[in-house]
Amino acid sequence: ADINKKNAYGNNALILAACYDHREVVRLLIDRGADLDQKDSLGDTALTLTTTRGLTKIAQMLEEAVETKKRLAAEKIRAAAEEAEQTTHDAITQKQQQLKQLAHQHKPKIRKLS
């Protein structure tokens, strides 16, 4: 089953559970990977709805989940950038070594041309 499936009003399980203050269900949906950014038919997320309705405990849970999601995404981006940087560095180092070997192998030929 699609955890993010919407009903006829554009509400998903997370939005409904959050708006009805079902904390355990909200926690379960967050842990199972519910889309925290999904919007209802009016463009509201579970976080905006709970914040405007004064459901502070649920809003805090959602806000923490959103921040965690952002932090994990930033960590993945950093790791990918570091890996790309290392791969590029390794490739450059390898090419430099190849060029040095070629220059060393062809040094006698270059001297004869001079």
C-alpha cells in the first residue's frame, strides 16, 4: 500500500493522523517514511495544519522529522561531494603519473631533436 496515497480531499494518512492528534500513528508514519512535504488540496502540509490548529506536540514531532530529513539530505550531499572530489583527485594523480612516465620514456628522443 502507498503510505502517501491521498483521499478525495487531498489528505494522506499523515495529514489525517496529525490533524486528529494521533501521535503514535504520526510517529509510525514518520518512521515508515511518509512524505513530510506532501500537501493537501489547499496546499497545506501536516506541519502547517498542526501549527495553525495549535497541535503543538504533533507540530513539534513533524518539525523535528523535517529537520532530521534536511540534515540527512545535507549529509548525503556532503558525502557525495567528498567522494567526487576524491575520485577527481585520484584521476588527476593517475594522469600526472602517466605523463611523468611518458616524459621519462621519451626523454632521449626529445634530446636528439634538440
